Amino acid sequence: MDIGGINLVVLVASLMVAAVPILLAALGELVVEKAGVLNLGVEGMMIMGAICGFITAVGTGSPLLGFLGGALGGMVLSLVFAFLTQVLLANQVATGLALTLFGLGLSSLMGQNYNGIKPPLTGAVPFGPLRDIPVLGRIVFSHDWVVYFSVAMVVLLWWVLKATRLGLIIRAVGESHEAAHALGYKVNRIRLGAIAFGGAMAGMGGAYVSLVRVPQWVDGITAGAGWIALAIVVFASWKPWRALIGAYLFGGISVLQLNLQAAGSAIPVEYLSMSPYLITILVLVIMSSGRGRAALNAPAALGQNFHAAR
Amino acid sequence: MSERPVLLAVEGITKAYPGVVANADVSFSIGEGEVHALLGENGAGKSTLVKMIYGLVKPDQGRMVWKGADYAPAAPRAARATGVAMVFQHFSLFEALNVAENVALGMENPPPMKELAAKIRAVSEEYGLPLDPSRMVGDLSAGERQRVEIIRCLLQDPKLLIMDEPTSVLTPQEVEILFRTLRQLSAEGTAILYISHKLEEIRSLCDAATILRRGKVVGTADPKTSSARELAEAMVGATLTPPERHGREKGRVLLGVSDLSVASPIPFGTSLKEVSFTVSAGEVLGIAGVAGNGQDELLLALSGEIAAPSDRVRIDSAPMGDKGPGERRRAGLVAAPEDRLGHAAAPDMSLVENAFLTGAIRKGLTKNGFIDWAATRDYAERVIKAYDVRTPGSHVAARALSGGNLQKFVIGRELSQEPLVIVINQPTWGVDAAAAAAIRQAILDRAAEGAAVVVISQDLDELLEISDRFAVLNGGRLTPPRPVQGLTVDEIGLMMGGAHGMEVAHHV
């Protein structure tokens, strides 16, 4: 299964890991945007999750608590966004951008004393003999719990948005807040919940970067993953399954280009490093173009603040 | 109707907003199965009143009694649980969701989607309102969308159905279907609270009427025995004078449109297809049609916002089809689009600046390339005075004016430019009856002075009142214009419904 010195099985197994941060963040943002809110602060919430998760995990010695801490950190930052946009009716684009800058700065400050420390290890889920199945065991049964959690969230969100009343209400609020208000739904409260959920998911994604992917704390550790998550949501036409494809594509090319670098490829390192971003965007643009419906799939009230004027 | 048991009694309801008293000591009652009309002009407080009954707004004072028990819904949910359902004036529908999902959103405990779809089919057949539960609401016509709203209400077995201006978007035939449904409901014991300012409808449908003016109940009437004129005067509180028509001579053709086909620039818009007509000096051409059949596109094509081959649009015999709005204004054509905030006026600019935006060319408001502010302010103030625009001054932002006042300003600004050709979309939309009469009179006066006028409107009564000739836009096609005299509402309905062949067979 080796091609050009790269083992395919290992590649697939590691792309699933590499995709987890952006997948989690993209799923969170997908729900936020479905509810009609454009939160551009994903990068900021991710890096807050990364540092909060790191501090909690180092402090308590428990990776699980670390992830919860990361989710909490992202959620707290997202509530700042929620307060500004849903209560004070600030512009969502400007607030989201400010949130990212704020998150980058604050995380750097909080992380001052955590450089060079190793976090506790997040182990693989013990599947026992299942791990020894050739190929499948390595790809499916060798991961830590967050990888399974991220895939489960894809299925869960797809089902919730498509088939449940909660999902219907979230979509309705994002489609027309005026109509939803007229029917008696609390638009801003529902959006607040969606924003908090998005923050928690982004925070968890960030924690995965600092606790598993890297694993240590460095300034700016998320390196633009939040922006990729945002792009994936749009080009995935707000569909969870497509977000999964987008995230795995990005993860796959990230891993592949690292392997190519290690294998001493003739392509200059700069091109390899930029390739995941370029190819992911390109493929998703092609996927979402030429259908007409994809562009129309955007929630109609996306980015608009709602104030009940009566 | 007095022997009907009282379903809902409203007693001394008062609701004030900062600066306005929306309802002052309002009392009335509805019996079970009664069709009760709430009659009043824009801003009379009808909508606030029904929002309180539906639980969207809480009254400051007063109380409501439902079948003898106190009724104070905290939210629409509580109102729905009691048995109150409401069909909104501006549809409360979600375009990107399908019919069944839209219905489910308006219900307290919707059944699973499959059962719901079957129920929707059953109810829609029972009441003669055919509807496919799996269709996207965005693809439905205005009449079908209203069916979605009505069926959403009917599935909850309401005891009281509130309808806020339900017929403003319907063709006459659709109105007939709606009325049949409402009569059937009323016969089954559902009370209906019917809000409208269309008097003929109220006379044909309602058992009783409560008339509101400036938030107060000014009277009750029996619509079956009162004349439309009596009702209108009670509603306005003044004697209404219908617009006066001066004897007019038809002059030369000032606006000629032939074989005009343009693609719509609006998403989900309707492209114009082979539109042809002419309007002569002193003549008013009325163009009717259900919203979304090419009205906006026709205005854009006439005002110059969409270009066409040059000989397709002629102003005073000069080919102008490829010219922009500025050159068409210079040639004598003024246009007033429907959307006041954002299209007809720049919301955050003052009335003076807005006056300049369209008046600059014809009124000569520039000097050596600079704005002549004194002349512009003078022009804005003349418009404000002549059209009775209620505003603290010409310096306020367009956004700060109420819809009706801004409409008066926008129309006045165009009509004051000594135009040869006037194109107006929805001239009296959202304007109260007295102001509407003034605007119609101004349009007729311009025509009498020799202007050619095109009025696009969804208000049939308005068109029949001021037009000399009448045509209908349907799917982007214009029917051949016909003289208004001798035209019956039935014929107009057929023209609007798209049954071109039938209409010809009817008439030749």
C-alpha cells in the first residue's frame, strides 16, 4: 500500500486526525449560520479553546477535562460576540473580526507561562482485538475519542437539522427572523443558543490542536484553521456531510504535503505548504458552483441583526 | 346576530407607544361564528389591537374576556392554545422551507411530517384550497402562499380566525375562493375577525363592523345595510370627494413602447415579454396585475435602469431605449418606483438631498457643476408644502418620515418637475385615504396639463378611478390596453388570471 514512500493506510488514518479541529469548528459555525448569524470570530474562539483547554488539561492532568475547558473557553468568547450582536445589535462582520483579534491577543497573554510544557496524553479508544484487523483496524479503530465524536456530530447535526423540530426552528430563524418572530419564536434567544454552541465546538476544535495535534502551546497555534472552517461552511452549502468532505480533503492534503516534504519531493516547500488551502478552496468552489441552488441555499437572514420593532 | 353567544369581548383596551397612543379605550365583542370587520385607515390601530388578541403585544390597560373567562395571552403560543389563529398581512412564511415545514412551525404540537402532509391534503381539499405539502414556498404564487397560512390556522381548529388585510395580493377570482372558504368556516361556528379597508369586501362578507380612527372606536355599523360611502366617511371622519376629472383632449403620443423584451435583473424576477403600448398627452394608462408579474421590471425598463434597443422605448417620438435615467429625465420622463426606502429615496439623506437626486436635471439645481443648495432647499420645501408632507423640516432624513409621508414627498418631487411622461408604481401604497385622494388628484391634474401618465398599481379600484385605459401585466406580458369605460370586474379578473383566449372569446 505504499506509493512514493507514503503509506496509504497511515495517510487515511492521519487525515482523520488532522481534520478534527476544522471539522468541529465548521460544524459549530454551520449551526450558527443556519440560525442566521455570521460569526467571523471562529479563529479567535478556536485559539481561546486551545489555550483554555491546554491550561485545564495541564492543571488537572485530565485530557477530558481539558476538552471541556476548551469548549467552555470558546463558548465564553462567543457569548461576548452574542452580547454585542444580539443585545447591542452591533455589526456582525466587524464584531466577528474583532473577536478573532481579541482571541489571538488574549490567548497569547494567557499562554505566557505554558510554553514548552507537555500536556497529558489523549489515548486511543481501547478497541482490543479490533485494532488488529488489517487496514480497517488502523483506519477505523485506532483513534482517540474526539475523532469519533466529530464524526458522530456530523450525523447528529445532519439529523437534527433535517428531521427534528429544533432543527426546523433553527432553520426558520435563519430564513426569516420577522416571520419567526410573528409566530412567537424568541429569535434572539435561539440565536444566542446557536452562537454558544458554535463557540463550544470551535473551542473544542482548538483544544484538539493544542492537546493532540501539536501537542504543546505556541502563540498563534491554530494557524488560520478557523478561516478554513468558515470557508468550508460556505462552500459546503451549509450541509454537514459536505463539511465533512471539505474537512477531510483539507486534512488529507495537509498530511500528504507533510509526507511529501519528508520524502524530499522536488516541489518547493512553499508550494506544498500552501496546497491544502488552495486545493480545498478550489474543490469546494467547483462543488458549489454551476448548480445555482447552492448559492441559494444560504440562510436568507444571514448576517442581519434582528430587533423586535412590533 | 345578537343571539350568538359572545366568544371574545375586548373591554377598554389601551396601548401606548412612546409618542403615539395606538389604542385608547377600545371595546368590542365578537360572537361565535360571527364575521366581524375591523375597519380603519392605516395607523388607526387595527394591527396593534389584533396583535394584543394574538399575544404578540401586551395591553397597558383593559381586559379581554374569552367565553366568560379572563383572557390575557402572554405569547402567541398561549393564544393558539386558547383557539385564536392569525393570518398575517405580510406573510409569515419561510421561502426556503416547504409547505409542510411552514405549517409545522405555526403549530404547537405538530404530528410527524408524513401525517402532517396527509392532514394538509385533507384540509386543503375540504375547503377547496388545493395545495401540495412538499412544494417550496418560494415557488408558490401569492394566492397559494396565503392558502398555506390559512391551512396552518385551520389545522389547529381555531375558534377565532384573525385575518389582517388578506385580499391585497389576490386576483378577484382568488378573493371569491377565499370568501367561500371563510363563509364555510363561519357556518361551522368559527368566528372571523376581518381587517380591511376595502369596503365592498366587508359589505359582502361581514356580519358586523367596528370602525377605528386614530386608536379609538368611532362607531359600529351593519355592513349589510350601510353603503360603502357611509362606511368610508365614518372611517376617515370627513366627507370624501372623489377625484375630479377635467375634460381632457387626447394629444400626440408622448410615450411609445413596442415589442419590449428585457431579462429581469431581479432574482426570481419576471422578464418582460413583447410589451407594447402607447400613451398620449392627457391620458392615464392603468396597469394592473398580481405582484411579481413584471411590474418592477416594467418600471425599470421605462425609467432607464434597464437598457433596451433604442427604438423600443420612445419619448415624444425620440428613440430612448438605450439611454439611461438621466437622459430620459432630460427628455421629460419622470419615474417613481414602488420601494420608497432605498429605491425612490436614499434613506439616510435629508429631504433636500433627496429632492436634488432626481430634481437636479429638470429643475436646474446645479450651478457650474456645484449644487445650488438654496434652489434645492427651496424646491424641497415647495414639494413639502404642496403635498402636505408632515415633517419637522426639509433637513430630516428620509428614513425618519412615516411611509405615507415619504410617499407623498416622493410622488410630489416627481410630479413637480413639469414632466411630459410620468411613470408611477403603486402611487398610494400605505397612504391614508385622504392623502391617497390628494395624490390621485395631483396625477389627474398633471394629465390635464398634458402629461402622459402610466400608473402601475395592485389596487384595482384606484386604477378604475383614474385611468382612461387599462391593461394587465401577466407573467411579463401586457394585455392590449382597453378603455376603462364598460370594463367589468369579472373581465379584469380574467385578464389577471392569464386566460387571454377566454377574454378575447368573451369580447369579440
